[in-house]
Amino acid sequence: MRNRILPLICIFFLGGLLFCNPAKGINPDGLQSRGGLPAFFAKIREKQEVTVVFLGGSITNHRGYRMQITEWMERNYPEIKIHAVNAGIGGTGSDLGVFRTDEDVLRHDPDLVFVEFAVNDSKTDSLLICNSMEGIVRKIKQQDPATDICFLYTLNIGMLDDLKAGKTYRSVRFMENVAGHYGIPSVNFAYDVMDLLNKDQLVFKGEKDKSYPGKVVFTNDGTHPTFDGGHVIYTRTLAAALTELGKQQAGSAAFRMPAPLYPTHYEQAKMYSVDEFVRTGGWQPVTKDDKVYQYFQGDSGKLPVLLSSADPEDSIVVRFKGIRAGLFDVIGPSSGGISVQTDGEGSQYIRRFDVYCGNTNRTSYHLFDTLDNGMHTIIIKPDSRWFDKKEIYSSRPSGVKELSYFDEFNTYIGKILVVGEVVR
């Protein structure tokens, strides 16, 4: 009960500045209505139960705007059963989201899908954003043209210079191309945030142990909204947008899938369990009592099968017809690198360890280079070559007791990503 009450407290008791009152309206630039959400609101008017999926990164995964807007919908549509699905994974962008769509979104038969990747895509290659976002849309609409979609544009401190100059941030521009092509509404949270910032009513990044009387602390780290401040602003904006979209009359014409905007879109993106592929015998399943799970951050259920090896003689062979492959893996204190050979060419070393690996294990992913559309064979091997981990994570980790764990250079693979079709 406490977890359900907290979002309500945040919304109703932070004063007039953040009171979640849709009557205040939304900044006209913050909502692009386009084709609206006709099927979703038709079900709302008919008092049918609905399923809403929130696909995104850590901002979505946190118990913030996602839970608060669900509470708002339950209060505003009290006679309707609303099933809310959390499909957020921290540290991931649309380039993994498109591979996750079948499993994390479509199997729930959603009526409405919110897509939130603007922050995690902020530095992603432009074509990769476009291919991925278009792939997400086409996957959803191919399963059910009546499923409505809404893009949500969050923001972080790295976007402020552009926003202060009146520019739309790059990831949002690319996503808007896709939204416009498919008639998808979008909600840009930046307008309301910047309005408060310009009025000196908001601190974008608060300092630890410092108070800001009369101001909202939007984040403590420059990216993740505070639960009683930043997330409430997001909720207020989204509630106002939904109120406006709900006023639109449903059009008579059903959605018709247009021609692709980008010919290399990722509609054919799929994830396969690693145990479906030909592999050598040295790969061992990682059990739940392994240190990988002892120091795990996130949802370990995303990888029900996880194989491990540190032997460079071990291999996994991926044969497919398509344009790209990759892996969904686990990285952390004991992870090392992989060696990838494509179509018999020279091997490429890819390190699977980063600055955030000092304290925890977490799910991660890597896409290999784009290929010509056709038949390909990719061989993945553990590569246990040594590198100085301490130089990367800078200081002694506080959360891992067995420091010998950092002397290991293991490979942990859970799923193989393919844009195309696997050849058995």
C-alpha cells in the first residue's frame, strides 16, 4: 500500500507549482497531437479494460512518472481496469528497445505504448535511432494497427545548452521524423522544465545536503528526476497531454501502414536465447547462487538463460540472413571481453567492461557492425586478455568484498540479437 500512496503524496502535496491539474493545460509546443490516441480513448469511453506498456530506460523503470501517471489514470477513469506494464531497463536505448519489443511489449497485447528513449539515445548514431524507433513502431502496428503509441521526450543536463538556445535536441529531432511519418503523438517534457528553470523556480541538478527554498530540485545527478520533484513535473505534463488528447474525436479511418521512412529500419529485430545456437561444450550455465547474481543490479529475469566461459577456445556460432547481429549480456567486476569474427574475416576484440562495472553486475548489450543484407556467419569467443580494471573504475569498489573477482575475465551471454532471420 505504501508504494501506491507515495506517488499520490508527491502529486497532491507539493503545492501549486507542481499540482497535477490538467486544467492548467500543456505548453502548446510540448504536445504534438498528430493522429492522437483514438483507439485507446475509444476503449476508455466504452469503459473497457486497457493495457498500457511503458517502454524505456531507467527514467521509466524508476517508480516515478510511470507509477504516478498510472495512479492518475486510475483516478480519472475509476470504472476502468488499467493494466500497467513496466518495460523499462536502465542504461538502454531504442537500439535495444527494438529487440525487446516482441517480448517486453507485444506479448502483453497493449492498447497504448509509451516510448521513452530521448535521454539514453542522446549520443546514439542518428541512423541507429531512426532505424530502431521506426522498427518499434512498425512492430507494434504490424501486430495490431489499433494499438496506439506515444513518444515521450525526457531530458538531462547535457541537453541544456541546446534547450537554452531554443534548439530541439538531436535525439528528439530524429524521433520526431518517425513520429511525423506515422502520425504518432509526442510529449516533450523539456518545455515545462525549462519554463520553471527560466523563472528561477527549478534547480536542474541539486547539490548534496543543500536546500533550495521555494525551488524544485529536478535531479540530483543531472539525469534521473527526483521522485518528489522531477518525476512530478513529468507526470503533470503527461497528464495534461492525455487530457488534451482525450478531447479529440476518433477518426473514421483505420491506421494504414505507410511505406518505410528508412529502408534499413529494424522491424525484423529479434532476440534469441543463447542456448538455441551451436556452441562448444565449455560454456556453463550461471546459477542463481553465482557471484554474478550476488552483486546484480536490475532485473535478472530478463536473461533466464545465462552462459559463461573464459576459455578463448570456446565459441558460439550465429548464422543468419539479415543486416546486423549483437548480444545481450551481463557485465560487471568479473567480465572481460569477446572476440568476434564475421564471415571468416579477421577477429574484432570488444571489451565488455566499463566505468560502471566497479560495484555491480548488470545487463548490457552490444551491436556488431552493420552488414550487407544477406547470409552471414558470426563466431563469438571469450577473450580473456588482461587489462587494468582499476584504471577504468578509478577507485576501490565499495560494494564488492571479493577483490579477486576483478582478476577474472569472463564472458556472460544471455541472448543473441539479430536483425533478420536466424538460419538453423
